Amino acid sequence: MTTEKKLTGYPSIDKPWLKYYSEEAKNAKMPECTIYEYLWENNKDHLDDVALIYFNRKITYKELFENIDKTAKAFVGLGVKKGDFVTIQSLSLPQVIYMIYALSKIGAVANLIYATSTPAEVTESLNETKSKIYVTIDSIYEKLKTQFKTPYLTKTIILSVADEMSSLLKFGFNLKNKSPKLNNGELSWKAFLNCGVNKEAPVNGKNEDLVVMVYTGGTTGKSKGVMLSNYNLNVAALQYLYCGFERGKTYLSVLPPFIAFGITVSMHMPLSFGMQTVLGVCVDPADIAGFVEKNTINYIVCGTMQAEKMSMNLSEKKDLSSLICFSVGGDVLTPKLESNLNDFLKQHNSKIKIAQGYAMSETSASTACSSYTPDTIIHRNGTIGIPLVYTNIKIVDTETNEELPYCQAGEICIETPCTMMGYYQNEEETANILRKHNDGKIWVHTGDIGSVDEDGFIKITGRIKRMIMTFENGVFHKVFPKLLEDEYLKKDSVKAISIVGKPIDETTSTLIAFVVAENGVDTEKLNSELVSFTKEKFETYEQPSKFVFVEKLPLTTIGKVDYRALEKEAERL
């Protein structure tokens, strides 16, 4: 007779979420190889299967590996060596995928910068990493090429969206978009590949090597380079495998390659496990609807804003009964939006409901998720799901750093083999977020406030850096805006809201609420309603002093609310 293990009362010790995972998942061997080798080992017996679908062109795994090898040889031909950085500024093109795996193979590093980076930011990144090669798209390069200078750069590879299209589509595309005239040091995709003729590119990368560098969103300070190893990305992919993804199914990849979520969840995971990956080149979040419209999709993993835009732009006739999983992340999924998305799925014949994930660049975008598929429901309203199988979570007191028991709120800390190698050339910030605890392990301090219940479901209630200090009757009060925002969002007339602090002095602030009203709502009337609601619902120290109505909230390059921009706006009021 087996006896149920007694809980100690502390999530990181009990790990109650493991009951949802199979023994196979819990005991799987960790991959110790490059991401290139991991991709090969998992697909070498399925080379005729479709790997990528790019504007209706189907690229098999055999073709994928052939292109990766050609790309690796071309890099060798240009003098790229183990440890060198290649800076890439692009969207989700097949050529970028070839390049990332090719650099892994030869032991070099893909330095992935935002497609929206300014000339000054491109210059800084090229100089900091001493990149001799810069890769970008023709449309981006035309705007930037005369505006940055670097002593290290020797070659610029200019990609086109048409390069890997089918011949017919490429012909039509090129008629509308003439390729730019190339100067010395500038190479087209075809010319770049020719640099690898008669070259060899043996595997020179190692499991522990730095393979990609992505950048934080910069919402709370200067953007930082997040260094991720082959091991980080391989384990991250393996964790998601046990969330129910299957070989041969169709996976929509719409997340850009310059974020960790895009590399891990939109590229390495689906390709490593044999899925047909539809590449959606999305410049605008609304673009996702077009790719869903034209393909039969089994899995969608995208940003919260992308999901909302898709629900608004997809035709009423599109059937989504093929969906096995639809998961969102990147920003808060409000109860109102969750309800709207579930209604949207039902209207389009889907039997699933929206699932949610939680990720950080610093953990290779691999932390926690919920699941709502036809076969598996691991979901609890108001939570972000449970930790992934090789991830441990603890909640600590923000002042004492001691672990808190179930259902008590504190800072969320993460311990995982997917933890980044560190921030590039920034030991101080690395030490601030990666801290050794009394158990001798390195824990990532997320800056998010939340709690874990007895079943392992995680609830986020705020963010430390969004905590606002107010002062009333001689007493300081900590206010977490998200708790207030959640209450306001229960009102049908409020579409979105963000509360920030306007400094009164060096330590305290008054609260300013930026509100997006639902279409057709009288904002003067809504303002009166919100004032009354506020007085009834909240303590005086947590009441916004002003409601500012805006058409939309400002967003960062990765689709999160730009609180810094709102704070600057609040200071001007």
C-alpha cells in the first residue's frame, strides 16, 4: 500500500506540479550537444517529412539540413571562427533559421537584434560584439546603411523575403520589389552561399557554448544581452515536448527570432520534434490572421496582442476545429480578453480554450504554462499554469529572501537548467538577477510578485519594479498596480488600463490611470463611474488621482505595455 507524500508547505520542496507529468518526462536524459546536432538526431530518420512551410513552399528536413550545411560552409568561407559573433537583424525567414543552426554547428554565435533597432543601436551592438558580419533584410538595410560605422564589419549579407519563396511567387515578388544595388562588401543570399564552395564545415560547437544572444525589452532600463547556450535551448525545447506536441502536426511560427520565445518555442522546439512549421513573417501583430486563414493549423503559440488581433481580423467562415492548442504569452492575459478569445474559438468550431504561458529571456523562454487541449486540461482560471517539468519555483519574501509557504505572495524565483549564462559584459546586473541561495543553487529573481497554490499553479499579482510607494497620514504604503487594474477591467466599459506613479518627491508618488474605453463609450460618463467605483472599492492611498483616456496604450517592440513611456507622460500632467 502506497502512502501519499506529505507536503512540507513549501512549493520548491514539494514540487506538487510534478504529479501532472509522466515518469518518462521526469526521468528523460538531458541533451548534451549543439542545437544543430539535437535537430539532426531527432530528425535524421524522417528526412522526407516537411520541416518548413514558407508562403506555400514546403521545405523537407533533408532540404533543411542541406541548406544549413551550405550556410555553415559559407560562413567558414567568410572567415567566421568558433566564438565569433554574427549580428542578425531580421524577421522569421528560412535563411535566418539556416544561419542560426549553421553558426551552432561551427561554434559561432548568432547575435539577434531587434528588427526595429536604430542605427545607433545597430552600431553599438556590432562594436560590442566585434561582429565582422552583419545580416539584415533589404527593406531594413535601405533605411540604415548610410547611418552606422564600425571598424570590425567586413561583410553585410542582405536577405530578401523572396529568397526562399517558390519560383512562381519569387518572380511575382521581385517584379514588385526590385533588389537593391549592392556595393563592395555587400552580398546577396546567393552570393553569400557561393562563398562556401569547396569549403568544409565540421561540427565545432559544444554543448556548453554560447550559441545565441537575444536582448531584454528594456522596459525598466537599458536593454541587456542575454547569453544562451546550446544546452539551455535544448533543454528548453525538451520541456515543451512534454506539453503535448506531436511529430507531423502543423505549428504556426509567428514570433520573431530576436526574442528568446521566438528562438525556443517558435523555432527550435517545433523543428526538433518534427513538426511542420509554418513561417509567418509578421511585421504587424494583425498579420497573424492571414497565415491562419491560408493554412490548417494544429498549434498556435503567440503573443497576447497577436492573439487579440487575430480574433479581430480572421474571417467568420474560417474553421478552427483542427486546433489542438492555442497558447499565449508575453503580456498579461486579462480575464476579459481570455473570455473574448474563448468565445472566438467556440464561434470558429474549436473544442479547446485559450492556454497561457510564462517565460523570461533569462530562462530561455522556458518557465511555466497551462494546457487546454482535447486530451489534456491542466488549467486554473487566474493563473499562468504550472512550472515546466525541469523547472523549480519558490516564492520568497522581498525583504528577508526567505521562502514563503503556499498561497502567500512574494517574489517569484526560478531554478532551471535553462537559466542563461549571464548578461553580456554586465557582471553587476547578472549578479543582481542570478543569486545563489542557501541550498547552493542559482535562482533567477524574476521581479514578479506572485504565489503558488498546493497543486502548483502560479498566480502573478504584480511586479516589484511596478510597485508604487504612496504616503498617507504619516504611513508609507506599497501599491501593486496590477491588483487595481484587474478590478477596473471587470467593468464592461474598460477595454484596457495601466496605472503608473507620478513622483511627488524622491520616495513617494501619486497614482495616474491611463484608460482605453470600449468603442462607443462616453468617456466623461465613464470617468464619473470610475471615480465612484474607486472610492467604494479601494483605500484612499491606492486611489488614482486622475484618469487619463487614451486611444491605446503604448507598447514595447515585443508587444508589452511600455510603462516607462506612460511614466514620462504622467510626469507631464
